[in-house]
Amino acid sequence: MRIGKERLKQVLALIGEMFPDAHGELEWDKDKPFQLLVAVILSAQTTDKAVNKITPELWAHYPEIEDLANANLVDVENCLRTIGLYKNKAKNIIKTARAILRNFDGQVPKTHKELESLPGVGRKTANVVLGEVYGIPSVAVDTHVSRIAKRLNISAPDADVTEIEKDLMRKVPKKDWIITHHRLIFFGRYHCTAKNPKCDSCPVQSYCKYYKDVVKANR
Ligand code: SF4
């Protein structure tokens, strides 16, 4: 049996005490939503830290969406070359800038459908943008959220990201989706890490299926 709503509420309250101020760690100018969209595209299979290292140079070269839409591909690749998949990402962010100018009057769109029509933008990226930029309740499932959902038995061990998103949306009140997403990411990034999770000092250890079935069982 998966964890129910009431127990999950207790778990999330404990995680909330650990990370009351959890927030998105990608850096962007709050007056320029396009910067967040690009940063999230760049963060695929790369850490936020690595993205934050390169975006200041990118924005210095291409301060406005029009600048990126008209950019030379090789120049953009040079700005991105320290992160994984940079060639593809360079192509995608230029194409995305063009599509936003062409189809959305230069504004980052506000719906899943429109966001996911942009090159390099999938469900997770759309969810991050909707939550961060527009405050629209959404649950973005990244590698941390996925791992935590499975360890805490919120989702089945073989659940894919779509199923995990649905499980969280069903079990967590809508008003808490955005902050829960941030807190689970902080919990996964700084405490329940993929390797060597800090189980011995974990306040949710007694709720944790992974601890019971894997960590404790192997001691
Ligand atoms: S007990 Fe360990 S595996 Fe379980 S949530 Fe805590 S840190 Fe993660």
C-alpha cells in the first residue's frame, strides 16, 4: 500500500521544517520570464549550479529575446560549452526565442500546451515555468522528486514521471503543489541524496519505505 494523504501530510510537514524557505535555485531576472524558461531548458541533465555559472555571460551577449532569436548558433554554443548537450540546447533556445516572438507576441506562454510546443520544452520545464513565473499550481517532477516519491512510497517503484506527477497532485492539496515541489527538491539535493542519503539523521525515517526495505535490511 502506498502512503496515504494523512501520513504524507505529516512527512511533508517534517520536510517543511527542514527547508521552510525552499525555492528555485536557477538565477534569472524576475522581469524577464524568458530567462527562466531558457535556464530550465539548459538545466536538463545538468546542475542548476552549472547553469548559473554560464547564464550571466549568455544574458550579457543576448539581453533581450530578440537578441537570442537573431543570434549566431556557434556563438551561442560557445557560451554554453561547459554544460552537457550544449549543441542541442543552443539550437533549442534560439528556436524557442524565435517561436515566442512569432507565435506568442514575445511573451512566455501560460499554458502547458503552448509551452510544450516550444523546442526543448517538455512537461517538467512547462511545470517549472508555470509555477515560478505565473504562480500557477504545478508539480514538476525532476530526478530528485522522482527518487523521493519512490523512497517514501508516494509512487510505485517503477512509476514514470507522469505517474509521479499524478500521484503528488492527487495526494497533496493544490495550494501546496509549488512549495512541495521546491521542498522535495531541496530534500533530495541536500539530505536524501541519490548516494549516501543521510538516513541516520532523517526526521522522516520512520515513514520511509526505502529505509526499512533497503538501508536497514542491509545493515
Ligand atoms: S530515511 Fe534515508 S532514504 Fe528515507 S527519506 Fe530519509 S534520508 Fe531518504
